[in-house]
Amino acid sequence: MSSSDPLEEFFEEDVDGNDDLIPTVEVPEPKPSEGEIDSETVDLFWQLVLVFNVALFGVTVGPMVLYFLGDVRIGGGLLAVGIVAGGYGLVRYRQFVRTRSEDS
């Protein structure tokens, strides 16, 4: 160790062979089976993703069009579509949860 660099001992390689002091961890790899989720659930998931994206777009862009452009027809329409899509998505999601809890 040189006297010019006090941190050199922290960054030099282990010459003493103390590799046994470093713990090793084996992380298991998940193996998803292909038949666990039925296709109806996957279809509903992607439908709800699309519906909630439409709802988010309408609820966020609609008020901006109303405020910045003053266009009541387009801004109000976007806001209304967003609210209706959000309500539809929530109803469909709650129906799914209710039927899933009744089945189990």
C-alpha cells in the first residue's frame, strides 16, 4: 500500500484468498406454466387496459382543451368519453372480481 492513497486497500483485489467470506445467493428462476391463466381473463385484462387508457386520455386532455382552447364541444366530449370509459372499466372490473370470488 502506498502512502499517497489511503483508500487503495478498499479497491485492491483480494490477494489473501478471502473469497469464502463473501456469501453466495442462489436466486430461483420462476418457471411459469403456460396453462395457468385462462384466455378469458387475459382477454378481459387487455380490454380493460385499453378502456382505462381511453379514460385516462379523456379525463386528462378534455379539461386541457376546455381551458386552453376554450372548445367546449371537443373538450367536453373528451371529458365525457373519459368519464364513461372509466365508469365502464370499473363496473367490468368489479364484475370480474365478484365472479372470481364466487367461483372460489
